[in-house]
Amino acid sequence: PLHELYSPKSRKIQFPKADYRFLVRVAQNVARAVATVHQAGCIIGDLNHSGVLVAQDATVALIDADSFQFSLNGQSYPCVVGMEDFTPPELHGVSFSSVKRTQAHDNFGLAVAIFQLLVMGKHPYSGRFSGADLSLGQSIAQNRFAFSIARRNDTRTTPPPGSVLLADFPPSIAAAFESAFGLAATSRPDPVAWVSLLQGLEAGLRQCANVPTHYFPSAAGSCLWCRLA
């Protein structure tokens, strides 16, 4: 399952040879898998970290397809389930049985999965809010993207200590996350856009001069992992 890869602790056990290049490649393949479902005219709906399986060669498979939303012979088959962590703000507090899922909804869940792969398992809405304590679901519903630079004054939320930051990524990746977790559902990058963006990120990775297994985005300036360590 995807979470066994993006969690640093379990990654050492399940993917002992994986470095950051592997994570970026898997993120690309998750996007490719979602694109394939959309091209087939289906919506995943319940996109989450347990429904994505990763192999040792970075290939990806989607499971739990029995909950995909699709139409056939004039009959609509809805997706009536979902995981809070991957549910977009506009669907929080809404009964899944009464809503028609869209690709924009899947694009939110995809962005969460990609973010967690690139940011060592941190959830994009898990941060320090300046007001009363909020649950993760409340933070999503209130559009408080913890890592946002553009909306920092509005979110009143900061990333957890020791986090990879948006500034560590190329501007194109940072802007894509701002759009994915912004206020307009229609502005979320689609899977095809993510594949292109992540290919650019992969091509721009640099190798650390001190620790050969460290690969980091060149936008970070110096080795991101040495800095966080």
C-alpha cells in the first residue's frame, strides 16, 4: 500500500533501496493510473492510500475498483464511500450517496497522495493553526492548506517543524500544489498535468556531495535531507 512507501519508518522496511528518485517516479505512476481510469470514463471517488499498491519497480496498481463511479446503458453507479483525508473541501459534510463525483474531486485526492510522497508522509492540511485546535477534516473543510505561501494569511496555519516546504520545490510544483489545495476545484491540476510536472521534477534532481543516496530538488539549493537531519 502507498502509505508503506511515503512513511519514512515503514519505507526502510518495505522499500529499503528506495531513494527520492523512486518516490518521484511512483508519484508519476500514481498520476498515470488515475489518468487511465478517467480515460475509461470512470471516477475513482474513494481515492486513498490503501487503494494504491506499489511494486518494487515503482509500478502502481489501483484496487477497490468496486467503488468506482461509472455509467452503463443509461444506469449510473455512484461511489458512496470516501476517506476523510482524501476528500476535497466541497464534499466534507455531504452524503456521498447523494453526490455525483467528478474528475476534480479525484484530482484533489491525487494531489494529496503526490504531496505525501514528496513530503515524507506529511498531510497537506496537517499543520499548526493559530486558533483553536482543528481536526484534519475541519482543516480540509476550511481550506487551511498548511504549506501554502500564497494564502498564508488566510489559512493562519504553518507547516509542522522539520518539514519539506513548498519553497524546496521548483516554482511549477509549488504552484501546482497551491492550485490543487486552493479555493477553486476547477483549478486543480489533472493527472496528465501532474505527470509532466513530476517528470520535470525528476529531471532536475541533484545528488548530494556528502551522502550519495541523497537526491533532492535543485530548487532547494543545498541537500534538503542533510538540512532536515
